[in-house]
Amino acid sequence: MNTTGVSWKRFFPTATSGVHLFPEFETRAKAVSGEVFRVPDAAAARETLLRLVDEVGAKKAVVVESPIQEAAGITEALRLRGVTVYTEPTDIAAHAETADIGISGVEFGVAETGSVFQDGTSIATRLVTILPPLHVVFLPSANIVPGITEAFDIISPSFDRGYIGFITGPSRTADIERVLTIGVHGPGRFAIIAVDETPIGGAA
């Protein structure tokens, strides 16, 4: 939740942003080792996530829910798959470090960089984002802005304190002898599930 009491959606530049920017966003995100899956609806989003879960053999997940995830029944689907799921902030704090997968929503994407923007005010959100080896986010496909300038035009009037974050691919560093290494300071894999369908109650 933003800390001004004003929804970021109020400042979203609908005239210059939207799904037409998605191909550029996808190209940029993949160029920095992000995994991008565009799906038509919540049901397809659920199946895509479950394929990722099966791929990594996930047994434990920490989840901060978003409207898309709720529409897709993500938490229930994971539990039916035999995955232990933690959604309460205290449980996330206790289990994020040993979870196989972290799942959250993001507000919008940035075509210029392939980044996604996330309100990180919640400690649980930050833990889900940085501790599990695989981080999966759900993004409304239409919520794409052209560049960083437009992103900050949204952020500046709707956030005045707390934590925000731009996530651009998996964690990477070249601190040691300038050799690029993935996953040292955060998730080694970062997947974006972009959903065309807008869930009832709005997309965030």
C-alpha cells in the first residue's frame, strides 16, 4: 500500500502506456535473463505457475497475494500440488530463507528496461522478493509504461516514504574479478507471468 493514501493508478499514463508496449518490455526483460510468460487469463496463469513449481520441484512457497493471484486461486492450487504455502507476514519472515519459491504481484512494467515496479512497503513483500532462489511475479499485461521517466511520474505523487523497488531480471553481481555471477545476492531465477485478463476488482 502506498503511504500517501493516493492510488498509483490515478497517475498511470493510459494515453501513452499499455499492452502495445509489451513486446519491447518482454525483449528487454529476457535480455537480462528474466523469464517472461504472457497468458490470456487467470486459469492459464495458474497452469504456468504450476509448471514452474514442478520444474524446480518446489515443496515450500512464501506468497504475498495480488488480485491476479486471488482470481487464479494460486494459494489453493499450490497446496493441492503438495506445496506448503505461507502467506502470513510472520510465517513469511520465518520461512522465506528456506522457501523454494517466492510469489508476489507487481504494479507495472517498464518497457525501456524490462523492469517491473513493486511497492515494497511490506516487509513480507521484500522477503519474498529477495530470499527464495526463484521469484515469480504476476503482472497485468496492459500495465506497461514506456520508460523510467514515466515510472517516476507515477511514483512521485503516490509514494512519499517507505520502500519501492524496480526488479530487473535475477540477482547478478560482478564484484569478484568482474566475472558476472547470477543469484549471489538474491534469486537466481526471476519469472514474470503477464496476464491479459483484468481480474474483477482491478489489477495490481
